[in-house]
Amino acid sequence: MVVWAGLGALLVNALFAVANIGNWDHLFVFNARRKGEGGGILYELHLALAFSAPAMDLLSATLVLAVVALLVPRVLQGSFPVAAAAITFAVLLLANKVCSPQCMLSRFVFGVITEWPMWSLVPMSVAGLVDYADAMMVLYRSHTHIPAFSWFFRTLYPWNRALRYGSIVFVLLTSLVKGCQAPSVAALLPVAGQHATTTSGP
């Protein structure tokens, strides 16, 4: 799965990277140097305010790799890989120095694949859409320099951050409660295959 995901990412991005290597390089350099602008749960809890950008990258990578190390043995023992990936992704969103709105909306895909309860997809979607709208509002108001921006940033933006990280914690807890079991559809596939073999036999 990792190999196919890597090949897919290479296929999608390689041509764009070659066609405009300058902007591609700028993307990685910019993200490597940015400190996070207060993003990430470690900043929210005031645990990483004095960290440099490389130190924050190292810390977040260590936390995510630690989770991967804990989940890999379970996957090798037969647990559902996508469920383990959902847990890892939630930890990444919490530990990463920047949490983009598109990453928030990606949680919905994990929820559908791993068959979380239908009601759990609703608050995840609402939180993701609110975060996306809030990010667009911040970009617009910061470039127009209108007086209301300072009020918006002090009054409404903190509530969005609380909703963002609260929803990520909700996803993480949902993933842990559900565990790394395969969804019912995947579990029924071998049974369906055996049934087809039996009925099509001599």
C-alpha cells in the first residue's frame, strides 16, 4: 500500500515539479522555515513557543513516528491498515506546526473507509467546512487591512481553533474506540468469494 501510494503521489506531482521547479522548491523551503504561526496543539498548550522551526519539525515527526511504531505490529498481526492510518493522521494534525483546512476535510475520507458511525461524519464535516471558511476569511481580511480584522482575529478566530482541535481529538478518540478492525464490507468480501466459488462449482 505504501509503494502504491508513493507511486501515485509521484505520478500526480512529478510533471508539475519538473515544469515549475522554482515554485516547487519554494514550497518546501517556505514550509521548512515557517514556525507555524501558533498552529498545532503544542503551540495551543504553550509547550512549544520557544522552539525553533527545525526543533518543532523534529518533535512532531518524533511523535508521529512513535505512533507508527506502536501501530505497525498491530497491522502486521492483521489489523486494518486504513484504520491505523486514520489514527496516525489524527496525531499528525495535532502535532504538526501547521494545520491546513484541506487536511481537515481529508478526515472525512478516513471516516467513510473505516465505517465510523454516520453521525460522527456530521461534526467532522462541519468543523472542516468552518475551518476552511475561516481560513479564507483570514486571508481576505489580512490583505484588505480593514479595521474589523483585528476584532475578527481576537474574537472569532479562537473559537474556530477550539473547534478545529476539538474535532481532531474527537476523530482520534473515535479511531481508538473503534480500534483497527476492518470494516464490515471488507470482512464480507472473502465470504462472498467463497460463496461464488461454491455456487459456480461442478
